[in-house]
Amino acid sequence: MITLSSDFGSPYPAAMKGVVCRESDARIEDVAHDFPRQDVRAAAFWLTQTLPYFPPAVHCVVVDPGVGTDRAALVVRAGGHALVGPDNGVLVPAARELADGGDFEMFEWTYDDPASTTFHGRDVFAPAAATVHEAGVDSVESLTQTVPADEWIDLRFPDPIVRDQGATGEVLVIDGFGNVITNVPGESVTDAFGESITVGGERVPVRRAYAAVDPGDRLVTVGSHGNVELAVNQGRGDEAFDIETSAPVELTW
Amino acid sequence: MITLSSDFGSPYPAAMKGVVCRESDARIEDVAHDFPRQDVRAAAFWLTQTLPYFPPAVHCVVVDPGVGTDRAALVVRAGGHALVGPDNGVLVPAARELADGGDFEMFEWTYDDPASTTFHGRDVFAPAAATVHEAGVDSVESLTQTVPADEWIDLRFPDPIVRDQGATGEVLVIDGFGNVITNVPGESVTDAFGESITVGGERVPVRRAYAAVDPGDRLVTVGSHGNVELAVNQGRGDEAFDIETSAPVELTW
Amino acid sequence: MITLSSDFGSPYPAAMKGVVCRESDARIEDVAHDFPRQDVRAAAFWLTQTLPYFPPAVHCVVVDPGVGTDRAALVVRAGGHALVGPDNGVLVPAARELADGGDFEMFEWTYDDPASTTFHGRDVFAPAAATVHEAGVDSVESLTQTVPADEWIDLRFPDPIVRDQGATGEVLVIDGFGNVITNVPGESVTDAFGESITVGGERVPVRRAYAAVDPGDRLVTVGSHGNVELAVNQGRGDEAFDIETSAPVELTW
């Protein structure tokens, strides 16, 4: 199986699908093609939330603001999966999740001048993913286009500061529902379920489910990602909390 | 085959796909993941317009404003298909269509506390759909997690009043083109093809095809769903008729 | 394999998928369902950019402003592929690409009155694609519903005027990134890589990659389609150049 992830919108991913279908018999599943444009951190986050649910597969990821420059192309082997994409950090957090505490291995995928300087998803990464799939994840080192990568760009999400009486965190991403996903671990607030904490100084109820407050009301919950989430039942948390990606989040309990 | 339908947008459905791929070999086809958010009636309508065209399959449907509350999870068997989703009515109209006048059977899918209280699509419904698929639609009662459901929430679309000289109906949904889909049966107006009727007191031509009027002009037609539709050739009917979902529709002929 | 392309948005394509799954075992891959509404030229362009990357397949294309009128349905055989869609030109440029300088063959798909006059994607083209797929692309003439088409609507993109010192072209389409794709061949400007040309009288750098200029800065590049493209690094070219589809483009070098 090959999964495809990008910020390409439509219809560019179809050319990648065609290339994969020509060069392998792999089943294709789309993860998403509407990641926020050229937002490496947001894409990296969403990959940690989606790829670990798949069985071992080759994951082709193209969020690539440096397309056409000399940034490297990588193949990462982690927990029986392979990730293929640009060397800008986008693959790393998901690789850590897939390795599940173990090691992951980095290879550079070297390539001749591709047909385009603007669409490496079609001309570099889709062919690389198909080749890795056909050779098998265990055989990456036997592919003559790969060499062990001794340097690569890391990406880590910012660490929150969790204290006895509160936490200082940051908004990692905002999802399509407007739910505000922070970097504060959910277990910080589970003792407060049914009660309230303060968010930026204002008291907000902490609940297990959106529907535990009235439609339109704000709540703090623990999202499916395991982090503290600022939300509104049947509404948008980002608007109700007037907050955006990368903004600081101050919680007290 | 497992079909997936939700109001999750992107990228949450990818986690559901991953779970299905890990727990079954089923082919996956997406129906839609952009149903209007938490709009059970609209989703129920669109399922009646799409699921009956599929061969027998397991249809996993997650439009679930009550996620995390004690609402039940259901498996419905109808006409060789199985529908899996929350007990809020969303599955029922499609089940009636799939049963094609026959009976459908309701089972409750019981589950232990899932990993999340906000993403039962990933943690409850996708695993349930994969399990039903692997066991086979005929074996639902043998799955130890299911019990016959003796109570469940029904959902019926409102009935129109059709008279000799007109009809009083309601807007069921508006599609992405802006076509206004009413609950008035199309056969009410087929005698008027080539002529006109009044909509809210104004005369509008009744035509078999959008292109039978000039671009930008209003028409009444019979949509692919078999109901009376208020439309504009190459334009938006909802704007031209200034009408929205659930609004009354008064037709005279 | 059957690919699906349309301007239907969601969820109408799901009914087409269901029909295809009922009538064939073909693998289905979506090309796009968000082509600009009823914009035959834009769809025709995008098909030239996507279908040639697929292995031989049946491509079902529905961008069909004339649905329900007496416009013909076509099956086109080109380079081992078959294209199925309305006779409005939308299939022709991709057929030329797939034929790769060779001939392509046009057949009319004749059909009885379909269930709907507004959704031939479901009632005419999806069944036709499934039938062609099951019969095989080499057997189109043996299908009793097809007859050689002696007349059909052609579609050609406008030719640019390329001179020694510049070119007069036109905007073909604008992609989802806001990149302005012209009909001026890319080789016209490759000598200017690293230098600048004028666009509408203003000097703009010509670069191989978006990232070769600062974020927010304009550039001229050669897109993955091989044509001259007006773009902004990490921004929208259409807004920065204040230009839209079909507008003239005046370049001097």
C-alpha cells in the first residue's frame, strides 16, 4: 500500500496517482491533499495523527516549500513503514511515532534532474515511493538511488510547561472544525472533567464530550490526539477563544 | 467493500481508513466526508441518493453530534448491505431504500470505553465496520458485540401535500451547485414539462434539462433524486429563488 | 482501471462509483471532482496534465453543460486508453496527448432514455465506462451501443504568438495555488533563467523554482505542464499579477 499526502489541492495529486499506478501495483489510499499550504509543521502534526493507524505501508508526503532547490529527498524506515518526502522535517515526527520508541533509519534518495523543477511530487517522490514499494521496505539500502543520510532536518513540536497549578502551552494546529489543538498533554486536565479550569484567565468547563455543553458553548476537552483541545459544541473554538496557530495558551487549575 | 461517509472534512477520515486497512482487506470507497457538519437530516438524504447504487457493502457513516454521550452505536442490515453508525436516525432512510420495501434489521454494537470520547469514527465505527465486513453481513447476529436493538431513533423526511392544482412542500437540502431539492415528487410536474408553474407566486418554466433555458435563467426540473428541484442553468437556484434548507415551497399548476 | 473526473463536487460522484462497482470489478481512481463548474476548457486542460501519467485505463469524464439535451456521448480510443464523456470537446486535447502524435478513434455511445435528464454521469457515462472496461478497450467497436462518430466537437487551446523578442499569449487556467498557467511554451524563457523579462511591461525575474525568490515575491517560471507560469513564492500569482483566465499575456525579453 502507498498512501499519499500533500498540500497540492486538486488536480495535481492525480498525476502522482497515475505515476504510482504505472510503476507499481500498490493499492493507493489518500491521507489528505489539503494540508495547509507549505506549512511543514501542520503537515507533520497531521501525519502523526493518521499514519500510525495504517498497517505497514509506504507513505509519500509532499509538503515542500523548497521544491526545485537543492534540499534532499529522503526515505525514512520506521516500524515496518517507509516514509518518502522532502528533507524539511515533515517526515520526522511521524517517523518517531511509527518507530514507537525504537530507532528509525534515514536514507537520501538521489535523483537525476527531474522533468520539472516545480512538481517533484510527480517527478521525484511518487516514482521513489513506487520503487520503494516494489523493492520492499526491508530493501531500501539495496536501491542504488539511496544512500544513508548523515544529516537531515529535525522537527519537534514545542514542549509545554506543565506545573502543579496550570500549564503554559501553544496552539499546534486548528482543525477543520475550528477545534484548537494545543501541545498540553490531555492527562493534565482529566482530573478536572466535570469541573472547570481557566483559559487565558476565563473559566471554561472541562468535559469528556462536545455534547456535554450546550450548542454554541465553549469547553476544554481532550481530543482524539490526546492533547488538550479548546472547542465549542457545534461551533468553532478558534473563533470563540479568538486564538490562532502558534499562539500561547495559558491554563490554570 | 466498505464505504466511508462523514462530516469530518480532512484529514480525520484517513485515520478511519488506516484502521479499516489494518483490520480487514476490504476495498474502501469514499462516499463523502463533507456532509454539512452535524446535519443528520442532510446526511441521511444524501445516503439515500448514493448507497443504493453500490453493490452489497458495509457502509460506515459518522455524522454524530452526540459523540461521547451514551447514544448507541448501530449495525443495520438491509437488502444485503450493512450500515454502521450512530443511533440518531442518519442510517434509517438509506436502510429503508436498501430494503426496497422489505424489512431491515437493527442491532446495537456494544463497545468498551474507546480511546477517545471525540473520535468514535476512528475508535468505534471503523473497527465495527471492519469486523462486520470480515464476519459477513449475514453473520451480524453472531458477533458478540451486537444485540438486537429494540429501540432506535427513526428519521423520516417531511411529507409534502400534493393537490390537484399544486403542492406545499419543503426544501430538503441544497446541493453544491445550489440546486434546491424539495420533497415534492417529480411526477407532480412532469405533465408541465415545456410549460410553466408558479413557485411562491411567480411563474417559472418547467424543463427536463438545465440547458433548456438560457444560462442564468431559473427553471423547475426533476432532479436525479426524482424530486422537484428549483434550479438555474449554470447558476445557483438557492440564490435566485432566495430560499434555504427547511423553508416551505408553494407550487401551483 | 477506471478513472473518474467531473465538476460534480460532492457527494454525486459516489453514485457514479457505486454504479461502476456494481457493473465491473475495475479499480477506481479519482482524478478530480472539483473542476471549475461547467468549464469545458479548464477541464480539458487538466485532463491533459493528469491522464497521460496513468497506465492504459478507461477515463470517465463528466463536465457537461449540455446534459439532458441531444448532445452525443462519446467513447474515444487513444493510445491504449479509452475516454468516455460528452461530445463538447472536453475529451479531445487529452485524447491527442494520449495518442502521442498518432490517431485517435471516435465512437458515439448511443443510449436509451436514462433515469434522469440531469445526472448522465450516473445514468449514462458511468455505465458506459464500466461496459467499455469489461469489454476491453480493443473491443469498443463490438459494443452494440457504439457507432463510429463522423462528427464531433473539437477543442484546441489558443496558440501563442512567439517572436524573437517576446510573446503574446493567454491565460489558460489558474491552479489552486493561484499559479497563472499561460499557453506560452516554457522553452521560450529557459534562456532567461537567472535573469528577468517583462510581463505586461514590468520586469519580473525568471527562475527555475518558486523558492529562488523571497516569499511573497513574483516570478516567471516554467510549470510542471511545460508552459510559462506567472507565480509568487508562497503566494498567489493571479492576485499579484492581477490577471484572470483567458486574459492576454504580453511578454518581452
